[in-house]
Amino acid sequence: RTALRLPIAAAVSAAAALRPSPAAAIDLTLDVSGLRWADIRQGVGGVPRDGERVTVDYMMTRNIGVTPMAGGKIYSTKDSQQPFSWVLGDGSVIEGLDMAVLGRGGIPPMKPGGIRRVLI
């Protein structure tokens, strides 16, 4: 199997180098599940499916209210140079991360090369 490589943006967020604008300038959409998200850059190509292995870069931050990045970075896969990989839908990650990649409800699935900021 080939891993689908997707940069995830959020509080599970894009690395600093991938941020095109300040966090406060990005309007996050609130999904019925409570997950807040915004696409920073649309990807192209096929969408991931349950059971498929994906690899993402992410940055975890502290949040102040609903303002991602306001509290500072906790961890970044870019800094550690170790992208995170898992099989979608296998239960090994929090549901919000699967939702952010697979899409559900009003959240569209990510595509390769896309960047999404997600507040979980």
C-alpha cells in the first residue's frame, strides 16, 4: 500500500512554514459534531477512504477560546521531522482527526497536498 500524504492544519495545525496568514484571520466553520475547521489550501486528487494509511504533518497548539495558535506551539511533526501515520478508521486516533481527514457531515474530505486547520 502507498500512504496518502496530507498536511493537517489546526490545533492539530499546519507547521509555521505552511501558515499563509495569522490564525486570527482565518474563519473556522463549526460542524454539527463540534469540530471547527477551515481549509487553508485545497488539495488535488483522490480522497482518502476508511482503512487507508495516511501520513500527516501537524502542529499541536494551546488555544485561547476558539483562537488556534494563540497559546503557542506544544509539538510539531515538522520540528521533529517525524510525520504521523495511521490507518483511517482503525480507532488509533481521536475521532476528530479521522473526521478532519475523511470528512463527515458538513466537512469535505481532504485531498493530497491540502492544508486544513482543525480545532478539536
